[in-house]
Amino acid sequence: MTPSLPPAIAAFFDVDEAGDAVALPHGFAEDAVVIDERRTHTGRDAIAAWKAEASAKYTYTAKPVAAAGEGERIIVTAHLDGDFPGSPIDLRYAFTLAGDLITRLEIAP
């Protein structure tokens, strides 16, 4: 069963699964930060480049399986399955939102 997610987070997973590096950054604030694989990507252009790089390297699906609030953050656990080392794996996505936009996303095992 897919957990109920705020619209910005649900849209993130929909666009991420489509591999759309052009559309993905539009769900983020102009100065948003994404931290993934110990690398920090700041701003929509850097986020677009991060998504394009990941989509070029790997094919995967990310299915949210749980969500919970943790202070100002919404923590989503997603099951990833694909052609990347260590697949399948459950990852923790820690989102911070401001209105309809993601301001920060940290992805970790």
C-alpha cells in the first residue's frame, strides 16, 4: 500500500520514476539542496544535472512504502529496484517543504 504523501513529494516520485531531469527541478525551490551519495547539489540547475546523471547511469523504480513526520521533515522510505550496485535497497528520503516546493532532500540508506 502506497502511503499518503503531500503533493510535492508524490510529484517528486512520479517525475523521478519517469526519469525526467527537465521536469524534476520544478518541484524544488530555486535554492533547494539535495544530498545524495555524500554529494550536495544546490539550486535547480544542479538538481537537474544530478537527476540527468543518475538517469544516464541507472534504470530503477522507487516505490514509497512508508512515510512519517519528523519535526519539519517528512521521511519517506522507498524501495528501489534497478540495475545499480546493491539493488534492491530501501532508501530514506528526508524532505523539507516550503508550501508546494521541496527546499531540502537528503537521501540515505
